[in-house]
Amino acid sequence: MSGRTRVRACPERTCVGCRERAAKADLLRIVAIKDECVPDPSGTLPGRGAYVHPALVCLDQAVRRRAFTRALRAPGALDIKALRRYVEQTTVAEQATP
């Protein structure tokens, strides 16, 4: 035997909120469109992306540290209303599902 396994490596990304590494599938990709942070759950929107856990704690940490502006290389402040609404809805949906 060659010692190789057939398990594929899982891509990892760093959450801009808590700075922990996690599997790409466990994180939510964020893209800046104009002056707004937009969630990209499918990961197909064009442009530079940043990753965050889909939890309000990580989102608040990222906002407090101004991590989205830095990670997305935006010239000014970004509006996160749509992103916050998406994370809140996702959190409520996960809690409702047993």
C-alpha cells in the first residue's frame, strides 16, 4: 500500500469575526456590492470575498473590528443591514429545525 487515503482535503477559510479557521462549507461568504455587504451563500458572486460564521456573535465582532472594510478592500464604510437580516433569518431557521 502506498499509504495514501482517498479522503479529499477540505478547503479552510478564516472567519473575519472570531479569526478561527473553519471548513469553507461552514462559513458564509460576504461580497461588497457598491457600498453594501451582501451575503453569498452559493459562493458564486464575482469579486473579492470575506468569510464569517453565520452567527451574530461573529458578525458583531467583525463589525466592531472593521474587518469587512479591510478584508474586502473597500474605500469606505460598508452597510451591513442586508447581511445582518440574512444571518438573523438563518439563525432563527436553524433553531426552529429540530
